[in-house]
Amino acid sequence: MTRRNRKECECCGVEEDLHLRSSNSIYDIESKTIRLEMAYLCTECKELTEKQITDNGWKNYETWNVALHISNDPTIHIAAVWANDYTEFCEIMRHDFGYTETPDQVAYNDTNLDIRALSELIEETKADNEED
């Protein structure tokens, strides 16, 4: 039995063949670079994480992923501040930045997206920026 693909779950410590959780891009202020944060999770923790995503109020993974990047990725956040709604955000991302998907390869026009919720996030992002 080969153990080279087995790793320890970063959540619970179980050792098994693990799933690479979707990466998050994190902006490092000091070095002015974006780094990727990745984690290896066992099947049980991966399923729990996916359940927590929907329990956090987002309709599905795709909506959560887009919202995550709007809130945390500096370039994507700027596009959200410039936009009036999610449709305009998509246009800005495509025309001004040349992006049609998140760094995790979720398309900005994915049919599973909750456009209403993302438009509300855009409005909140815009309002928060105006307060600063």
C-alpha cells in the first residue's frame, strides 16, 4: 500500500488521501504581493466546509466564491466599488481588467450565481467605500 498521496488533514489531523481545498488569494500589504492560501482537507472536513459555505447565507459554492473574491481580492474589490450592480461589475471585469472568472475559475456569468445577492454585495461594497 502506497502512502505517498496521503497527507494530514489541516482541519482535524486525520491522515488519508486528501482533497485540495480551493485556494484563496491574500494580499500581503508589506510585500505588495498576492499569495495563495491552500489547505488539504479530509472528505468529512471538505463536506463540512462546503456545508458551512451554504450555511453562511450564500446560495451555492459559485456565489460564495465570487463574493469571497469581491470582498478580499484588491483588484476585484475595486471593480465592485466602481460598479452599480453585478451586471455592471461583470462588464468592468471583462472590459477593464480582462477577467471572465475568479482566480478559482468560477465564471462571472455562471448560471448558478445568485445575481440578486451579488448585486446587494456590490451595493454594500460601494457604500462601505464611500464611508471611508
